[in-house]
Amino acid sequence: MQRAAREYARSLRQHRRWLERMRARGLAVEALAPNRFRKQLRTGGCGHARCWLCHGDKLAKRPTPRQLRALAAGRDGLAQLEGGSPT
């Protein structure tokens, strides 16, 4: 809720601009919540957590680059403890 409170003024400005544009085009204006713009700021993706197109790696449980680096570092650390060379 802190983020929503911080971005409240921005959300209201965006909502008012959107209402003005819709009225200028002569389109029907529905009573939509002003904060609906806040969650649409994602750079990509549709916003649905189970969408295979957007979240295929997550749903297929493929490791992220961060997890791959952590696994490699762990293997190197174990190899050094055993006295062998890292592979």
C-alpha cells in the first residue's frame, strides 16, 4: 500500500488525462478506478501469471541466470574444498 500511496497523485493525473482524451475523441467514458494505470506499467508481458508465452521459463521451472551463476559458484567452491580443479 505504500507504493500506491506514493503514486496516488501520479495516478490521478494519468486518469484525468485519459478522461480528457476519451472525451475529446467522443468515446464513451466509463467509471474506471484511477489506480488501474499503476499496475499497467510493466515493460512486457500480459500480466497473467499462467501465460506460457510470457512466463514459459517460470512455468517450465527452468533456472534463471542468477540461479545458474549460484550453482556454478557452488560447484567451484566444492571443487576447491576437495582439492581438485574446477570443471
